[in-house]
Amino acid sequence: MSRDPFTLSKKGIKRNMTPWLFLLPSIVILMTFLVIPIIEAFQWSFLDYELISNTSEFVGFENFQEIFTDDMFWMAFINTILYVAIVLPLNIFLPMILASLVNQKIRAVGLFRVLYYIPVVTPIVVGAIMWKMLYSQDGALSSFLVSIGIIDDPMNFLTNSTTALIAVAFITVWKGLGYYMIIYLANLQSIQSQLYESASIDGATSIQQFRKITVPMLVPSMTLVSILTIVNGLKVFEEIALTTNGGPAGATTTLVMYIYDKFIDLDVSIASAAGLVLLALAIIGSLIQMKLTNQREDDLRA
């Protein structure tokens, strides 16, 4: 008697279900905290939603028109782009250099790796307090710059509209330095040592080996770091909320701070529309970065 091809055995069903059971917790979390909120935000962005009375009215694209004519939105938009532009190159190259240094066979290298990773596990509240003290008018940074003649008078870097965004960006770089270093370090340890030995025999200097071997081999890690930096930079919140709260005069107000302020004002529909703009910006930025990095990888393989 021939077996029905459309009838699966119990063993076959179990084998097919096993991968989905492993994925189930991730799918539930993804749906609960990402997909459903995006759908809700999309819905609210086209409504005039009153949170307290729980009433709504369809208004089409009026919420988007309102945010695109809001000067504060454009200030937040420009601040966000500037913030990513400051953080991106620093997050790509500083951890790479750091990983190259701690990848050497030197004494107590494990201790250096731990020290560089400490900011990652340090609570952001503690880090913010430390940096606020460092950036204050009588802090160490201001005193040092006055002593070497770069600035004439002591200043608070977080209350100056010219330096506030840069100062907060450096907190983000400090916080992520060890995390991105680990990514580069894992990639570095997969590079065959014979490549460096051959280059040394051919007379290549350490700098030439770094440029011609290390950097090209680290391109996959650079892709990952750059995408993570763009996404995290676009949604930066804690550093700004804990140090400047968007000030002075909106100089550090980013898109997430703008959305947060709208939610605090119970303007849910405007906040949802701005959130969708931020989502679109994150997707576009990541796609552009992936395109540029893939092109770079193709050039290196050619």
C-alpha cells in the first residue's frame, strides 16, 4: 500500500515544528514591541487622537503637514543628522584602532580589554553624572583647555549652544567604544597570521600592513558598526535627556527628544507622525550605508 505524499509522519511534523518553536519567543517579542507599535503609530499619524477622552478623527496628512512646517522639528532633524555625522566616523575608526592595539601579544592585554569595556557596562546615569562634572565650568576639561591656551575663560560645554551637541556626542562614543572594539577584535582574530608574516618578509611596515591587510579584512565589521551607529544615533535619547534635556535653546534636541516632548504634551498623533519620519530616516540611512559598504567590498575584491 503506497503512502500518501501529503500525509506527514509525527516525526516529520516534529522536525518541521522545532525551528519555529525556537523562533517563537523572538517572534512574540518582535510583534509585541515592534510590529504592533509601528502599526498603531501609522494609524494614529492619520488621526487627531485625543488620549484622555480616547476619541479620534481622521485628518489625513495634516499631522505630517504640521510637523514639516514646525521650525523645532527641522532643528531636531538637523541636530539628529549632525549627531550621526559626528558619531559615525569616531565609532568606526576609534574602536578599530583600539582593537588593533589590544590584539597585540603584550603583557596584561586582558586587563586593557576589560578597562576599555567598562563604559559599556557602566549605567548611563552614572556616566552622565561623570561627564556633567567633567564638562562643567570648573571641571577638568575646561581647566585643562584654559591652561594650554585653547580657550580664554572657563566654560560649561553642555550649556553652550556651540559645543553642547559635540559634547553629548562624545558621551555616546565613550559609551560604545568597548562594545564596538569587541566586534572588531573578533574579526581581527579571524585574520590569518601568515598574511602579516608574508607582508613583513616583503618589507611592509606596520602602518602599511594595517592599511593593506587589516582595514580591508575588517570591512564586514565596519558595515555592522556603521549600521548600528546610524540606527542608535538616530534614536539617541538617554545621553541628551540626562545631560542637557534638549537645551540650550534646542541645540541638542534630536528627533527622539522632539517625539518625547510631543508625547509629554499628549500630542500623540503628531508624535506618531514624527516617529514614522524617524523610522523612514533610519531605513534610508541604513540602506545607503549598506550600499556604500557593499560597493567598497566589491572594489576590494576586484
